[in-house]
Amino acid sequence: MKLLRELLFPLAAVAAAFVVGAVLILAVGDSPVTTYTLLIGSALTWPDGIGYTLFYATPLIFTGLAVAVAFRCGLLNIGAEGQLYIASFVTAWVGITCAGLPALVLVPLCFLAALAAGGFWGAVPGVLKARFGAHEVITTIMLNFIAIALASYFTQYHYKPPGDALLETVPIGENAHIARLGRFVPGFPERIPLNLAFPLALVTCLLVYLFLWRTRWGYQIRATGANAEAAQYGGIATGRQIVLAMALSGALAGMVGINEVLGYRYRYYDSFSSGYGFTGIAVALLGRNHPVGVILASLLFGALLRGGLFVDIFTEHVSKDLVLVLQGTIILFVAAEAAFRGPFGRRIKGV
């Protein structure tokens, strides 16, 4: 019964958001049926629709997991955007400076660079929270600007190809590339950028689940998030759990660099993210901060990102901004449901 309820509320939020979207589509003079057919249908075609939907979902799985882990500790990580930027740049830096290493060494080294850079950038607000009580929302927002600015500075003045009009680094070494799935899946063209980062994201979901629900450290993180004072009274070092949760959250967000740098562009490209870190908040909320829910929510948002391109091209008045409207409305409905579950909801039930 509890599982059914947990599934019902997110589905209801999505359905309600699509109803609101239909009203807006009618208001601007287009057909909701035609628009939604384009939006969803174009995301489910084989191989391009499904391939790009999974590709767009990959970074959202990482950022959704990042936000979910922090949520489980009672923290709101707004800094996944900065964490994925700094991790992507460091991943490219390792791929450039160590380009002569063999693939068996260079690829794991780049993986570790992404995890370490994102983890460090996440641990900083964790330490500030645990040691000084600084609110993680403020510190992570500020660190977003610093991370993006640092990556842009080093790209512009140290690693940008001479004469290149784009703000991007020189390419990473070929030994740092990870394969695209088209190399392994029959009938799936290699031109589609879906790569080994996607199955890695699925494995990461499993590992996060096992960590949070099957280990002592995960239990301590969840206990801290449920009631920090009670957890501390029970002997849990809550400050340590805060730092650990934020470091893990940052490391998960940093894994976006594996997909972006090693599997797609093969370099660091400035402003590559279309708000993956912030969309991860919506993914975590809709997915109930559970790895399985994160996968499903990421697939939904990935499909919306893919379909939004076709809506923009083939409808008369509706633009791809419809995707942002749907995402925002879903968040509002999920938040409203959470409010009704909280004290306000209990007061209504008591009337």
C-alpha cells in the first residue's frame, strides 16, 4: 500500500502538469494532442529518439542521485551545477596532460579525477555546514559561480586552442575516450552520442541504493537526515555525516564529466550544461530521493528534452520552453503534495 502511494503521487503530479500544459497550449492556439504526440512520440522513435532520450537522461541520473543523497541527510545541494563544471574541467585536464598514458590507466584516472573534483567541491560546503553552521543552500550557490568562473578562466587562458572562436579546451588524448553504445548494440548508429556513461549511471544507482540502505554509513546518513538531534544522542557524529553526504553528492554530480568529456565532446566545452545540476533537484523530488525513482524521473525529463526540439520546429505557436513549463509545474505539484503530507496536511485531516 505504501509503495502504491509512493508511485501514485509522482504520477499524479506528472498528469496534472500535462493537464496544465494542455490548457496553456490551447490558450496560444495549438492542439494539445498534436503537441504531446510530437513531444512524446519523437522521444520514443528508434534509434534516434530513444538514443537521445537516454543520452539526455544520463547526466540527470547523476545529478538526481547527487541531490537525493544530500536530501537523505537533510541537506539541499544547490551546487551540483558547479560541481559538475569543475569536475568536467578537471577530467579534461587529466585527459590532456596525461594523454600519453595507456587507456587502461588513463580512463580510470579520468574517472577518479571526476569523482575527486566533484567530491572536493561538495565537501567544502559540507565542512562549512558542520563546522560553522553555514547554510548549504547559500554556500553551494556561491560555489557554483566560483566553479564556472574558474573553469572558464583556465580554459580561456591556458587550454584553449589558438584561434578557436569557441571557449573550449584542446582535445583530450584518444586513450581517454570511452566507447559509444553504437559499437556494441546492433542497429544502433555510433553517431548517436549515447555512451558507456549510461550503463555506468545505472550501476551507480544500484551502488547508491546498497550504500544508503545496506551499510552502516548509509544508515547514519539517513538517521541524520531524519532527526539530527536524535541521531547525535544515539552516538552518530552528525557533523561527519554531513561532510560525507555532501562529498558523495558532489562526487556523483562530478560523474557528469565522464559522460560529457570522455564519451561525448572529448574536451571541456564552456557552458555545456543546460542546467543539469538544477534539473537534478526536480529529478530527485519526483523520484522520491530513491535511486529507482531517479532513473524513472530522469527518463521522463530526458524524453521531454528530446521531444521539446520537435515541438519547437513543428508547432506553430508552442516553443521548446513548454518543457520548462512542464518541469516547473511538476515540481510545484510535488511540493504541494509534500505540504499536504506535512503539518498543514495533518491539520486538514483533523478538521
